[in-house]
Amino acid sequence: MDRKFVVLKLFIDELGIPFDIESVESRLIVQKAIYLGQLSGIDLGYRYGWYIHGPYCSDLTKDYYALDRCLKAGDNDAQNNKFTGEVSSLIASIKLLLKPNSDVKLSYWLELLASYHFLRTVRGMGDVEAREIIQDKKSHLVQYLDVGVRALENFGLVSA
Amino acid sequence: MNFNYKRIADPVHGTIPISRAELEILETPSFQRLRNVKQLGLAYLIYPGADYSRFSHSLGACHMAGCVLESLSSKGSLKEVWAGRVEQNVQVYRMAALLHDIGHYPFSHTMEHAIKEFYSAQLLSPQEEKNLIKPVQIAGNLGGTTQSIATKTTLKHEVVGKELLELDPGIQKVLKSHRIEPKEISRIFRKEEGQEHAVLRNLVTADLDVDRIDYLQRTAHHTSLPYGSVDIRYLISQMGMDSERRLALSLKAMRTAEHLLLGRYFDYMQVSYHKTVAGLEWLLSDIITELLKSGDLKCSAADVKDLIRSGTWSDFDDVHVMQRIRTLAQGAEGVVRRKADALLKRQPPFIALQAESIQKREFHGTFEQIVSNMKNKIAEFAAHFSIPVDCCHLWVRSLDFTETGEASSEGEEYNALCEKAVRLLDQRDSKVSTPIIENPSSVLRILGNYKVFALRLYVLLEERDKTGNMKNEMHSKAQDLYSVEMERLRSGA
């Protein structure tokens, strides 16, 4: 297995996200988890653009399908490796952010965090404008917006 | 704005007119560097004329962008979206096409892949770590990269391009003097944020874009292979913009588009995946890895940014790497020496096994199984012939006829892929377009469900092993190992 796929698998595992790409929802979870995970400072090289469900990376899509095929073919290379302590420490710092602290669905939580962060930092929007976009395009996330924004602020990922 | 400030002779397009801003970009050291970065890597070792540079290709892509935009402008399409700022935006798009390859590493994809693999391994621990993992203190640390981690991650060439736009003093000076924002340019060729509002977002990065149009023509010209010889003037004349401001073709040009996309397939199989090119590039990749291990080459994200900031990125080209390889060859021993010598003296590795087929996409899982099992047999093969296992390489590739269809045919993934797909304008409503693979009479609708799967076993032989008998035995042994896998597959074991 290419080293980059080993790294991708370990990264997802250490974020506490199941590596499951069988459904649209589970793939959304992987997409947003990697987006947020890279905010730890471990840049895996995935660059995102804005699509229907917020930030999306087509290179990541190709890679997780390729990784899935390797795993199904019985390639256990990822299991025989682990990150350095430094890398694991950085991932551990962001992992808590990915855990919803209320009854919100994981896919909603990650979509909310990733989308709001993208709008604020990549698109350069202010809080009001970013919230308007979320309210307009992602009405299913609106009720969690305040909690999500606070979480990102607490992790120092967006300014208040 | 004068897009005819200077004219440059080009073997593919005749003469290429450029603006003053484009001329000034051409004159920067970072752009001049592209003269020494070959577009086709080591393909010139098989096709002697295939040594054209990314410099000429970048100029060609810029010219193609200009032609497309001129065609759209003549139909009034650009005024609709850029009222009052047509020329300024045309300049930005031409500039994006001109600069789209500026971040390419020497030897392009071979080196980029080797770098990615090397630095990915740096993130992994070779031994059990007994220390407890302590989360890094949260406040103030997240959102930025620690210096240590930046020496273990890498930048894709598109990201290097973005860094050059923002950090290279020469390029910065030109863009600033012509009031062009670097972010506007990198947004176009990296298809980043603003997706849903970006005009002509598939002009520079898509299945049928100005990059590919120039590349296929230029490669056809320089290799004398016929693939890519498409009627470009007609194709461009049939381009329009749909209501979502994407580039699309009239239905009349569908066959021309299909010809171009199939030309891509033939080009890959004959050039990039050519058996000798691929064999030599294996050697190159391994030698680059040796140079990274020894520290003769340093290509982490931090190193590349340092090269850009210090102005020495312009020295980091194919010539620079070849010099390092020559130095390595003089001082190395064993397998490393043999690989370096074979590369420098153009002695391609022997092909013990070659298997290729066109199958439905669903075969990919099975193919991975075959590959995984064959990889596990390389050591057995090498031991049988008493050769170092590092002298054997299982080369594996799969190739789409079109990228659409790779992911599930639903949701975000399909939509994202359709953004890149060739689009056809509706006959009844010329503002509506659909991906070509959804057209019932397009051959790509069928081919979109198929992929080419290829596998080869390369062996770097010593002189004494290059006898007919040894090669025949290797063929036989490799074929036996492969046949066992295929039989297992057929029997469902």
C-alpha cells in the first residue's frame, strides 16, 4: 500500500472516525473529518472547494476509494504502522472537536463545523455573512449553529 | 488591453501573441525555470522529439485560453458575465493558463509521487512508542503547522504554484504592477473556493480544458504519434457558456470532443505508460528516493517554501536533479549504483510479465486483489533467481476513459465529477448543459463504465543475467505466478 494511504487510514483511525465509505452520509463524514483533522497542523495535502454539502475534496475521494480497495484486497500495511508521538499528539488535540457534545448527528456536526470554518477562513466571510449562508443553504444545521461556532472559537480556529 | 504586445513563434500554434503582463511573467526566473522541466519526463528516451518543456506548453495553454475566450466574446457571452471588465478578466484567465504549471517539480509526477511517499513515511514511527500521547495545548496552536511537521509534509504542485504566486518576488512584482490579484489566478487553476460562482471554472482544469487541448496537440507534434490531432479551431468555435457559467460544447462538436478524450487514452498508453518509459521512470523514482534519504534533495513543504522565498526555486529543475543523480552514481554501490547507471545510460529494465485488459469499473476491487497477491510473490520470484528484491518492481496502473463514474453515481461526488466532465449544450435551450456521459449517443457513455487495468513486472538485470535463457525463465516463472492468481480468481477461491 502506498505510504500516503497508510497515513490516510491511520489519520482517520486516530480521529476516531470509522473508515466507512459505503453510504453518502459516511463519505460525508470522512470528507469533513479530514478537513477538520488537517486543522491540527498535519497537512495531508487535501485542498477543498465548496460544493453542495460544504467543503469537498475530489482528490480525497479518489484516495479513499483506492484505500478501500486496498483494504478489501487484504492489504494490512496500515495495521503494521503507527504515527510518531508528535503527529499523534496533534491529532489528539483536534479529535475532541469532532465529537458532538449534544444529540446532534455526527454527519451534521462535522458538516456544520467544516462549512462554517471554510466560509470564515477560506472564503474570508465575517460571522454574520457565514451564518446567513448556513441558514440559507443548510437549514438542517441551523439549530446547532451557536454551539458549533462556540466550539470552533474554543479551539482557536475562528475568531469571535 | 493589448494581447498582441509581442508574438512568439510556436511549432504547434504558429505564432502566439501575448500581452505585456504575460511577457513580464515569462521573463521571471521562476517561469524561465520551466524551460528545464520537461513536460513528458523521460519519454524523450523513447521518442527523441518528446523533450518539449513545460515552458512551451504553458504558453500554448495561455494561447488556447485566449482563443476560447475570444470565441466566447464574439458570441457576446463574456459581456453577460463580466460587463465592463471583460478584458481584465480575460487577462486573469490567460494568466491562470500561463501559470498553471509553474509549481511543477523537476520530472513532474514521478518526483511528486516519490516525494509524497518519502515524507509520508516520515510521519510514521518505526518502533513502538511507550510515551503516552499528550494532546498539544489547544489555544493558539491549532490552525498553524508546527515547524517540525512542516518538514514532514509535502505540497502538491498546484499548491506550490499558489505559493509562488504569493511569495515569488519576481511574479509578485509583475502581478502587482498590472493590478492582478494572485488569489484570483490560483482560484481558477486550483478550482478552490467560490466554486458555485466561478465563471468558466472548467476552462483550465477539467476533462476538456485548455491544458489538455494544448498538451495533446503538442505531444502529437513532438512524438509524431497521431493522437491529439483534433480540429481545434472547430472545437473552439463550438464552445459556449451554460447558465451556470461553465464552458460547454454544442452538440455538433460531440464527436470532436470524443475524439479528443479518446486521444487522451491512446496518448497515455503510448507515451506515459509506454513499457520502456515506465521502466525508466521506476528507476528514476527509486534514485530520487535515495537522494531524499541522503539529504541531497530536500523537498518538504518547509523546504519548498524556503526555496521560493530565497529565490532559488528557479534553480530547482530537471538539470539540477540529473546532476545530483550523476554525483550519486559516482559514489554509490550495489543496487543503487546499478539503478543510477541504468538510468543514465538508458538501459531499461527487463519486463518479465505484462498483463493488460479493459474491464468494467467494478473489476477494480478484483484487480487490487490480484495486485496485492502478486506483490506478496515478488520476494519469492527474486529469491528464485537470486536477485535482490529491490531489483524487481510491480508496476500497476488503471486508466479511466473519463473520470465521471469513478465515484458513486450520486450526491456530491457525482456532482463534483460532472463539474470536470465535458458538457454539451442542449439543442433546444443553449443555456442548459449536461455531462457528455449522459448523452445516449455518446461512446463515452459506454466507455465511462470501463477502465484499463495494467500490470507489469520489471526486473533490473545484471549483465550476466541478460542471456536469453535467464529472460525466458523469468518470463515463465512470472507467468506461472500470475496464472495461479488468475486461476484462483476464476475458481472464486
